[in-house]
Amino acid sequence: MKKILLILIVSVYAIESNAQLLDRVRNKVEQKVGEKIDQSIDKATQKKKPKNKTEPQETPSQPESSTVSTNSPEAEQKPQNTSERGTEIHDINSYSKFDFIAGEKVIVLEDFSQESLGDFPSNWNTRSSAELVKIDGREGKWLRMAQSGVFYPENMNGDLPENFTLQMELMANKQVAGIGQWMISLIQTKTVDEKFKMGAQMQVSDVANFKLVFQPASGKGQMYYSTNLIGDQYKNSVPEFKTPDKPAVKISIWRQKQRIRVYLDSTKVLDLPRALDAGAVLNSMIFSSSNPEYDNKEGAFFTGNIRLAVGAPNLRNKLASAGKFSTNGILFDVNSDQIKPESFGTLQDIAQLLKENSSLKVNIIGYTDSDGDELTNVELSKKRANAVRSALSATFEIEASRLQSDGKGEAEPVDSNDTTAGKANNRRVEFVKM
């Protein structure tokens, strides 16, 4: 009996020790990831004068002020979670609590792809200064804001409807910890002067607005938010965005009439049922960076991949009236069939529709924009449609026999391929009732 008791005690101790070890390993991995991101974005503040005054080009000879590179051995290691092609494999289940569903039509997609590195984007306005950079290990270009100022895109025209979504990515280096603040304002303005004045104020009470402020304090993040109805509110701990161990975050904002939801990565951090007046009109999207203590020094915020979409998707009505519906809320890695985890909410909504209609069968058809070779686009669209089919079957338990897949590449565009927003609308997945 004593031997059995001794074995049980040892077993329990071993299990607890293993659990503690796993926790330590997990914490260490998260810390390393944060350090790697911070090392990369920190390089963007280590400015050196270029040898000549020629306009920067997207080549390996970029001035270091416009290109961020990391030469540490850790940065050169390949990610462990990759496919044979080198494309990162995403686990969409990591966003299993992410019920965000992107708007029906993209009206602004700002990836700065048509702009020159080292410049301020031509379709934006500011009375301060910022520049476009590339960050090692991150796709696309990023607007580096190292001075206090207001920055806004001029290609957002007209009033936003009562239903829209806004997504973007935000990064900060360790030099802004505790002093730097970054703010996104969705507000009603009439003049350029009002954009600069009200875009810099943390609280505006006399016009419709929603403001979100981040201060990535060292060790814990802080967040302020306000509307003209609820006033200024404060969230003391925001672990999703803090320096130096979590210096990058994906922000998703969803307005449905009076209601506003905010997500940081996969976590819903705000759900305000009466944030705005019914029918409140917002017509400006303004970014600001503030605190003179880090002006002209090493601190900087970086933002990119800004995606503004309008309309509330209504899959059920469209399927009933037209026998089909399409969505651009299912996102993929560039030139890949790997589904991004932030697509989870859209996939879950589609799966729920299929579960409510158990006899419904659909053909999933992928589409691309017109960039690249036509035959390659057809093949890519087929792979993406099949990836959606596999996700619905494996993750959401929809019978595979109810799903078919196909791809039509760049055929049948629904928008212009001459703009980034138009291309985003053409990159879609369609579901056709069989």
C-alpha cells in the first residue's frame, strides 16, 4: 500500500512539474516573439543619411532609413510553423472567439503599394511629418510616425453608413513606452482645419465621434476610448499591445448603428451597445501620434494594411433571393491558399447558415484580381476555394458531401482592377446554391 501511495505522489508531482515546464516554455516563446518584432521595428528608428539624394526605390540598395532589416541569428532562423513552400501556416482556431465579420464592400484599402519608400504617401495629408518604410519579416509598407501630428487619407470621400468595419495593423518600438500615444478617430468633420483640430483632441463632445487611444506602456498596455455620448473612458491593462514583449497588434473596429465593437488580435476588448446616437454620421478617419518627448528621437509608431469596408453582409437574404452570395471577408496570405485566422468570424457565419439549412449544398468558387498571370490566377483561385471547403468541413464540421469547390481566377470582376480597393473586392469567395 505504501508503494502504491508513493507512486501516486511521484506521478502527481511529475505532472505538475511538466505543466509548470510547459508554462515556462510558452512564456519564453511569447517573449522571444515579442523581442524579435521589436528588434525589427526598432531598426526603422536608427536613421542614417543616404549616400545620394536620389529617390528611394524598392531594391536591396534602399537607404537604411526606409528599409528595416534584422541581422541577428535569431531573425535569420526560419519560422517553425511553415509549409514546404515557406509560407506560414495559420491555425484559424486561434481566432475561435473572433466573431468579427468584415463589411460587404471595401471602399478604402491602404497598403501603400503604389507609394515610394522614404516619402509621405501622396494621397494623405499632414502638417507634421512621417515616412513610408519596410519592416523585415512583415509584408508591405508601413507609415512610420515619429513626430507628434495628425495624419489622414484623403481618398475617403462621403459619409460612412451606419454599418462599417475598419481593420488595421499597429506597431510600436520600445522607445515610445510610457510616453507615446497613438489615436484613431472616426469623426464628423466639415473642413480640413477641423480634421487637424479635432483629430488631435482625445475627447470631442459636440459632434459624433469615436476615438481609440493606445499607450503601450512598458510591461502593460493602456487604452483610452471616448464618444460624444459616453465621454472619456480608460482601460488600465491591455496585454494585447504593450512594449517590449507585444509591440504589434491587429485592430478591428465594427460599427452597427449605435453599437461599436473593438477587437485587438482575436480578443474583443470593447462592446458598447449605445456608443453613438442613432443615425450619427461619421465622415473622417484620422490618425494621430502625440507626445513631444519622443519627437525627433528614436520612438515611432507604425501603421499599415488599413481596410475600410461598408455594409452589413446578409448571407441568408442573398441566398434566398439570388441563390448565391460572395464575401471578401475570407483573407489569404499573398499568392497563397493559406487562410488568415482573422477570417474565422466570416467562416463561422457561413457555417452557421449551412447548419441551419441542413439540406443546403453549395459550390465554393474562388476569384482573384488581375495581377499576375491569368492561368496562375485560375489555379490559385481553385486552391483557395478548396482551402475554404476544407476549413468548413474540418473546423466547422460541415459534411464534405455538401460542398464543392472551383476557381475562376480574374474572370467576372465585380469592381475595377485599377485601384487597391477594387482589387480587394475582386479577391472574393462566392457560394452558389446547388
